[in-house]
Amino acid sequence: MKAKDISILIVVILIVAMMIIPLPTILLDFLLICNISISLLILLVAMNTKEALEFSIFPTALLLTTLFRLALNVSTTRSILSKADGGQVIETFGSFVIGGSPVVGFVVFLILVVIQFIVITKGSERVAEVAARFTLDAMPGKQMSIDADMNAGLISEQDARTRRQKIEQEADFYGAMDGASKFVKGDAIAGIVILLINVIGGFIIGMVIHGMGFAESASTFTLLSVGDGLVSQVPALLISTATGITVTRAASDGNLGTDIIQQVFSYPKLLFIVAGTIMIFGLLTPIGLMLTVPVAGLLIFGGLSIRKAVKKEELLNEQNEIAAEMEDDIRSPEKVINLLQLDPLELEIGYGLIPLADQKQGGDILDRIVMIRRQFALELGLIIPTIRIRDNLQLSANQYVLKFRGSKIALGEVYLDHFLAMTQGADAGAINGIQVIEPAFGLPAVWVTPEEKQKAELMGYMMVDPPSVIATHLTEVLKQYAHELLHREETQELIDNLKETHPNLVNELVPNLLTVGDIQKVLQNLLREQISIRDLAVIFETLADYAVYTKDPRILTEYVRQSLTRQITEQYADNGVIQVLTAGATLEKGISDSLQQTEAGGYYLSMDPQLSRRITEELRGEIERVMKAGSQPIFLTSPNIRMYLKQFVDKIMPTVPVLSFTELEPDIEIQSIGVVNI
């Protein structure tokens, strides 16, 4: 046998010996304190178990504690009757706890006995009896369920054996508790009998043996007897409470404290109702607000705290669920296909720019993106996809990146606590700040602090806040890639929208004359040169007229441009005047002579490399000259070579427009600021 097994045997033997061998009062005091400590420990263990079987030794512990308590009663009775002294603990309970009044002590003792015997013990006994009966009745069904789960392969044989053993232990436990509750019941009865014996016997012994007077004997032995009764009934009450808690615990996921907090205080609104009711009591009854206001305030504070904690827990649970779903998606082979999906447009920002996307911190970048989409719809007739904003810790704090289908197309850097000062005339070094190149137009600029802002404005600088810098940069980049944002799905949406107002036009063109892909290419060609496709009716009318003769998207685009003369003229003219660089006769002849006809009837440019280099150098020189003068270079040529000249210009600067004479209104004034020849 192990040492701990021997120690338990020795303890039981000593408990029995206590009933026979007289003990000194100092030892009795120690054992009485131990009795209270053991009872309190058992109560706390019963409160912290999740299910009854976690404290399966409780019936036996109940018997041992009852035996220990009865042995102490015998020892204390012997000491009281023989020495008229029960020790410091009993004397304290008899004088301090009950105030030295035998009557009060006797009443308190009776109340404790009634609570223990009639309320707690009686209820625990009934619950244990019913639980034992129901557990025994349910055993065949539970065992059949276990066999069915094992046969279906839901559980292993070891799991089935463990579950059967648990069912048997439950039946044994509740049966044992039904019998063990009788110990507590008998202990309460024994306490009353022992008290009466101590009082009556002590009264007689006090006068006969100890030579006390009537009053002295009655007072002494009554106080000692009542104190002894209280010392034994307090631990008995704790044990009875532990018994009730153990047998009344239903299935739960936590201990008693956790269950009470989660279940009783899970409705914070009810605490507010209770607080209001208590306040009404204070107003309408003589109780007064002095007592009700603190209680109501405590209830309101508890309700607010619980509601805040509930919201926090719900948010945490939601985040955990999302994380679990994402993890399941990653692990699931069926979900791998989702990794192939790309967002059309993404704006990634560094951690320092997160306030721009947080409306609670005053960030308005989301509103500006909405305005960019509206601007594109009005100016270009294109609905750009939703731009997804997300933070990227790999970027520096002030950087942002615009991605198109996962690829980076723009990179910039802004400073939240600065303003961007831009000017073309002043010296950018004249003010203090961070000198940079403005990302949208490539102009020299300076990031200045708010303190330097007024000084920069007085010097003629134009001040731009960080959100405007990002919005302007995004707008210019998206204009550059507008044609790539138009796919067949978006084209079909435009066609469906036009069909609601022009059904005959759409039915004539699609799919009889052109496919959705053909129309997409024409619209992309227009967007590539920043020509708005908002007037789809005119575009489709032109395509319907000329698609009978050719299906070449490039040629169809030229016809469409000629039908949009009013729109193109208004786009590039300034007060009825347009300044252009004119393609000279030698340039037009050089390009025309290099055109070769294909077997399908179309043309392509086949030019000598030296001639191509000469044309490119001349075009670059004129573009640089006009830009240095502060003007926008615009080339004007004949319609036959316009799209081929545009190919040369795109190699130098794709944003420079190339127009033909037939794309301008007759009443427009054309001013030539240069002629390009070779």
C-alpha cells in the first residue's frame, strides 16, 4: 500500500478513537478549525466541478466528514460535561457569535438546523433519488445508442467502452448520493439531540458535581452547548450545500461561477428594468432614495459593463469564425480555385495611411473614390470596377500602390501631416519641406508642414492635401488604363443598358453585324485615346452603317470618331480655338507610301527603319518644344493616316492626341503652332 492510502486508514482509525479517548481542549480547537476548513473546501470543489462525476468520491467523503463531525461532538460533549470547558473555539461561538445570549444562540441553532434538515438536505435527497431512478431507467437506451454509433463507425470501441463506463458511474453515483444524503439528515437530528443532552445534562452536572448555582450552571452550560452546536452545524450546513450543488448540476460547459455569470447575467436589459423598479420603490415607498439609488446605480453599471463585454465577445467570436472559415477554405482542396480570382482594382496603403480609409478618424478616401467612379461615368461613359482598399505592412508607412488585376500600375507616397505645394513658375527650393515629384503629372513639388502652408501660399504655390493627391493620381492612372478596364462582360452591360432605350438599333447591330468582342475592340480604341463612349447611341448608329462594309475595328473606330466631331471638338478646343501641330506634306507622304494592303483589304504600316527613326525624332522635338512653352501638344493630320501617325506619337507620349480634319467642327478656328516635316 502507498503512503497516502495508509494515511487515509490512519485518519479513519483516529476518528473512531476520538469517540473513546478524551482529547485536550487545545487539540479540540485545532480539530474544530480543521472541520470547518474541510467543509469549506468540499463546498468550493463542488462549485467548481463541471459535472457530478468529477467529484465521484463525494458520497464517501460525505460519510467520513459526518463521522468526523459526530466524533468531535462526542469529544466536545465529554469536555463540556466533565470540565465545563469546551475550548477557545466553542467559547468564541457561544459568546462572540451569539452575543453571550443563550436564547439568541438557541434560536440561531434551530434556524440552521431547519435550513439544513428541511430545506437543503430534504431537497438534495429528493433530487438524488429522482436522478438515480432516471439514470437507471435510461441506461438501456443509452447503451443501445452507444452500440449503434459504434456499429455505424462514428466512434471506436475504446470510445464506446469509455461511454458505457461513464453511464454506469453516473448510475452508481446518484444511487450513492441518495443514500449518502441520509447521513446529513441523521447528522441534523443528532445535532438537536446532542444539544438537548448537553443543556440538560450540563445543568444537572454543574449543580451536582461542580457545585455551581442554578443561574450560573444554566448560563455556563447553555452557552457552551449552544456554541458547540453552532460549531458543528456550520460545517454541516456547508456540506449540505455542497451536496445540493453536486446533485442539482445539469449538463454545462463550465463551473458554477461561470454558468451563473453567463446565464443569469446574459440579459443586460433586464438589469436596467430591475434598476428602474428599485428606483420606483425608492420614490413611491418610505424606503427612500438613500438606499435604492446606490443599488439601482450598481445594477445600471453592471448592465452597461455586461453589454459592452457581450458586444466585445460577439465581435471576437465573429472574427474567430471568419478566421476559421478562411483556414478551412485554405485547407479545403475544393476552395483552392478561389485563389485564382483577382480583384480588378486594389489600392494598398501603408499603415501610416490607414486613417485616410477610416471614416471614424475623418478619412474620406472612400468618398473620393466614389466621386472618381462618378467622374469616369460622366466623362468617359465607363463604369470602373469597385476599388478594394486594404493595408499592406510590406509597404512603407506613407506609401500607396494601385494594382490592376494583381499587378502594380502606380506607386506614390504622401504624408498625412503635410500639404503638397506645387508651382511651375516658382523655385521649389524656396520653401522648406520634402522635395518630391508630383505623382500624377510629374511636376516638381514640396511636402510642407501646416506651419509652412501660409508662407507657401503667399509665394504662389498651389496647396493640395494628401487625399486629393491620391485621388488625382488614381484618376490619371485609371484614364491611362481605361481601355483595359472594359471587358466583354462590361461591354455586354453597356449593350443591355442601351437596349432598354434603343432596342431596334441594338438588335440590328448585335449579333447580326458585329459580335460583342468586335464592339469591345472599337470602344477600347476610343478609350485608349480618351474619347468618351457615353454617347453609345451615336457610336452604335455609326457601327451599324459601316459594319456592312468592314469588320476591321481600327477602321470602324475612325468612322466612329468622325461621327463624334462635336464631342471631340468641345474636348480639345478652348473658346472656339484649337492650337495644333500640323503634319506636313512630306510626313504624310512618307507614311502613305509605307502603307501596304493585306489580303483582307486592310492596310498596315511597313516603313524603313531609318525613315521611322527620323519621323520619331521630328515628332519628339516638336512635342518637347510645345511643352516647354507651356502648351498642350495636339497633332492634326488627314484622316487616311491619323491612326498610323498615332502609332508614332504613342512611342513618345501616349497622352498626346492626334486628330484628323474630319473630326473637327467646320466653325472651329484652327491655329497652327508648328508643321512637322521630314
